[in-house]
Amino acid sequence: MPYVENEHVDQINFLASAKFQSFTEYVDNTNAAVITNDRGRKVIPAGTIYPANDATAKGVTIDEVDVTNNAAPVGVIVEGYLLQQRLPVAPADAAKTAMTGIKWRDEAGASGAPKA
């Protein structure tokens, strides 16, 4: 369940498998991926590359998280199979290389290993 205050959140499923490993990280409203939703809340969408979409990437957020008032915990997938086309922003090549535990699949199910 996403960590948001009294709101319903619809999310696109970007998992390609039920098996994945995630760890809790904290995010705040200074993250570059923060958007303001239609309710005026500052959120980091599910499927965001954490902490940034570059060589520092550790994983992908599993849920949308509301960071309007303060930092909030969010699960970050560090191992598993994901559908790259369903993420809100495509991962940069440097981010894909940095996230060694993430395996990328396309919509048809063909395997796509991270680029070297």
C-alpha cells in the first residue's frame, strides 16, 4: 500500500515477476523526481529510479509516496524483473548499469539485460 495521507492511489504494474527484493529508504521533497499531483500534493511516483536516474541509482520505488509535509519511507526494489516501458521515466543507461540486481523485460516478455 502506498504511503499517502487519506488518498486512493492507482498505480501501473511494472513488475514482471512476483519475486523481488526491496529495502526501505527515506525520500523527501528535495528529490528531483517530485511532482505535484492533481490534489496539490508533492509525491514521488511508483517506478521512480532512486535516488536519481544516473550512475548513483540503487533501485526503483515500489509505491507512490507523499512527501508534501516531510520525509517518508518507501520500498526500493533492488533485485527483480521489471517492465521498463511501464516506468514513469525511462531509466538512463548509467542507471541501468548501476542497478545490477534489476533485470529488464519488455512487454512481450523477452529478456533484456542491462546494457554494459
